Amino acid sequence: MYHQRPQVPRSPHFRKSLFSVIPKVVRQSFFFVLIFSSFLTNAPAQAQLEVLKQLYERAVNAYNSQQYDQAMAFYQQLVKIAPVFAPAYNGLALANQGAGGDEDKTIEYLKTAISYDPKMAQAYDNLGRIYYGRQDVDQAEGYFEKALKIDPNMTSAQLSLAWINLLVRSRPLTALKYFKQVLAVSPDPKIYYGMGQAYFASNQREDAMDMITKLHELGQDDMASRLEDSMRENAQVNTQTDADGANPSAQSPGLGPLAPTPDKPTGMKVHLRGKLSDF
């Protein structure tokens, strides 16, 4: 798993409240659980809402500080007040994973999130990563596809399916479709690398050579050389090690032979509970 930490805006110029930056669908969830919980507690609605906001913010900040046990405690408090608030279970899954908790428990949290919000694309995406890590590619692919049905522009799911189609399914043309969708919003060199492999695998050698040229233009000579060597040796995609010496084939998808893109991270953590805008 990759451990890139999601960030909450901290600039001194950023003065919006937490609630103001949460998308409409999550704000609606807050109000829904607020109404639900008010029947149980009879507390004033505005006070309940403020408690939800504060717990949510504390949970995010605790996770960002790698205080996973504390983050879980805040999320647990949140679900006690708002038992049907799906993003809290998504957050619990992340905190549990970050703390090295049982993976089955992480899956349970994610499926609970989906049970309360069947349109939570992030939870499907995260389940796909877990099942891919378990080498259950069929289930992984199914969850990624469900995520894209809900959010057709989810870059991480697109990238995951690109690598699955290239590395596992031997469908380079389908892989190219997904790579191009990602490239439109994330011109990361690793995308060109994957496209070069897909072009080569589909016998579009001229296009594959163009990807090598593009990588050189971007100053990615090592990546270009790896792609060129693979083509020269008529070999499959090199998935042995990434730039950090890790073995991506044993990790979550969306990686290909290299690490995830910096602007659209594809590691599990980001999508279990990433930036507020991820909801």
C-alpha cells in the first residue's frame, strides 16, 4: 500500500469552514443523519450539526497526523450520533487500514458505507483495490466498474482498469481507452509509459515509439529506456520493481510498473478517506 497522506487545506488564506467545502451530496447526508439522530436525542438541530462537523474535522486531522487510533475513535463517535452517515464508515476503513487492522474489518466498514450510500464510488474503488491485492481480479474489476458507473470520471478506477486490462486481461486496446481518459486530466509520465506498452502490445509500434519520444521530452530517460528495452526484447510489461524498488504486482492496481501519479494518487489510502473533495 502507498502511504501518501491526504491533505486538508491549511493555508492562512483559507478561511472557509469545514462544512462549506464539503460537496452537496455529503451536506445532504449530514442533514439526513441529523434528522435521524435528533429523534433519538431530542437535541437542538443546530447543536447536533455542529457536533457532526467538529467530529468529522477532528477525524480527518487525526488521520492526516497518522494518529489512526484517534481517528477511529472520532469516527466511532460520529457513527454513534449519526449511524447512517456513510462517509464515516469509509473513514473508519482507512483508519483501520492505517493502523494495520484486520483487512476483513476494513472490508466490513466499506460494505457498510455502501449499504447506507449505494452511490459512494470511493468505497467501490477501495474494495476493488483490496480484492486486487488478494489476487481476486474478477471481484476487483467488478468493483472498479461499479465505481465508474457512479462516477465516470474517477481517475483512480480508470487507471486501475487500464493496468488490469493490460497486465492481466491482455486487452491492450481497452487499456488504451482507460489510459487516454486518465491522460486527459493527469499528464503524468507513467501514463505515457503504460500507453507505450499498450501500443506495443497491440502492434502499434509507431505510436509506441512516440511514447518513448514523449518520455525523453519530459526528461524521463530511465522510463523511456525501460520501455524501449521492453520493446526491443519483445517482452511483456516490466512489473518487477518500481522506482522505489517495490513490487507493484503485489500491491494495489492503478500502479502499473511505477508509482501512482502525484496529482491523482491511486493508493488505497487516498480513496478510503482522502481530501474532503473526494466525497
